[in-house]
Amino acid sequence: MNRSKENDDRLVLVTGGAGYKGSTLCRELLFRGYRVRVLDCLMYGGRPLSGLFNHDKFEFVRGDVTVRQDVEAAMDGVTDVIHLAAIVGDKPCECDPQRSIEINYYGTQILAEAARKKKVGHFLFASSCSNYGITDSATPIKEDGELNPVSLYAETKIDCERYLENAAKTGDFFPVMLRFSTAFGVSGRTRFDLIVNSFTYEALRDKRIIVYAEEGWRPFLHVLDIARIYCRMLELPKEGLAGQIYNAGWNEQNYTKRQIVQFILDVLGEFEVDRINTVEDKRSYRVDFFKIEKLLGITPLKTVKDGVAEIAAAIRTGLLTEQDFENNKLK
């Protein structure tokens, strides 16, 4: 862990910091000595950040990335930006497509324009491996592979990537696009619209899960390892990263849904599995992570089995409840 005193001089703005990834990321940044400011509209409430509120290096600004005044106010004194704020996931974007485009795409433009004006260093954008949609599972797909989005969510992420790639050509702005694997694990706002988390909860509660298209591939990544990737990126010279796209994850963590179910069986013991071959979820992609593995020089801390065990422990001890599941499941 890097607790360098040099980080004392860096103020990192995290948009969407009260969310699933952001709440863990903020904790990790503070641990490493960075000053952290969160810009969040509190769509899901502020409880995930309540434990950080009295930290002397933490600041919170309530605001919306689609409101220029909010963004400009939050950008004062910022040295680096990690942009997480978005309507995340296929179903939420389908429920309100106009607002999703406003936040995901136009919000990114507004934030990028303000960051460039303020001459910030790193600008790390949270994209998604779901941009690949459906691929040939025989060959893991690289960053320059064909994009085949099957959702509005992925389309907005691709549009943002193209905008930021063009913005990087100016030479005075340093965006990096990180296409993250499917997340799992406990966080300040644990989501249950994610395969590992939802399957684990349902296996414990119902002793039964339903699996669609079990041979579909996905890469997986613990929410803490997502935070570690962001922190490592901040340590690297921004000039060499500008305009680059990276698949964010590790090659060893590409799995089929069938393998995920087996991991959960290994940790929890027997439960009923209903396997349905109709393709309700059409996405299937194996992803090549050699580019980022070579760049970062770190390895994952958490396996899928680790994630299953911690989710199960959080549920069994009452840390996560039925209400948490209902509030944060797929909608």
C-alpha cells in the first residue's frame, strides 16, 4: 500500500462516490493519503459515506454532474478526477433512457470540459466490458476488438469513450478509459443486481437460484480490486496514459455463469439450481487483460470464492438484510 506523503498534495474528485464502487474507492484513497472530495446527488442516499464524514481529508459536495455550476464548484483545487457517476446497468437505463443519456453522456462532457479548464492531472473514466456485448468466447477480446453493445447503458459508455479519446488529442487533457469487469463483493452500498452478489443472496435465502444461459462468459472483479486499480493508475505518469483504453481486470478471472454457480456451491454447500437455456441475458464475452496487467504490475487480492464468503458472512451476521437486497437489486 502506498501511503506516500506526496499524496497529501493531491485532491481527488470522485463523482458518484456514494455508490457501490465509489464508497470503497474513497476509503482506499484516504488510506493511501490522498485528499478526497465526493460529488454526488445522493440518488441512493448518503449512508455509504457516513463513516468517512469526520475524516480530516474527506469533503462532500452534494450536486449533479449535469449541472455546470455544481461541477465547477466541486472542481476547485482538484488535482485528479475519477468519474464514476452514472445510471448503471441495463434495466435502470431502460427505465429512464433520457435521464440516463443526460447523466452518462452529457454529464461526462460537462465534467471533462471543467477538468480540462482546471488543468487537472489524471481523468479516469469508468467504462465497462459490457461494451463488447456478444463475442466469440474462443478468443478473449482485446481493447481494439469489435464493440457490440446490447444495451443503452453500454452505448452511453462507448459514446463517452469516443468523446474522451477525441478530447485527449488536444494534448492538454489526460483522460483514461477503464473498461471494468463485472463487480462483486461487499461495499458501503452493496448492489444485488450483480451476478455473484445476487446468486449468493438467493442461494442463502431460497436454497435455490435460477441461471439463464449458464455457458455465457464474463470477467469478474472484486470491488476492492477495482479501487486498487484506480489507485495504481493515479501513481503512473498521466502523459503516457492519455487517450488510452484499458480492459480493467485480470485474465485469471474470466468465468462462465456455470463456473460462478460452482464456486458458490463450493462455499455454501448444496442448493437447488434451475438451469434455463433460453437466452434472457444475451451478453457473453471473454476479455483479454494483458495490456493492463503489464502496465500495473499488481495481482488481485480477492477471488470470487472470497467474495461469496464475505457476502454470506455479511448476510448471516445481519450486516446485510432483506431490506438491503430489496433496495439494491435489479430494478
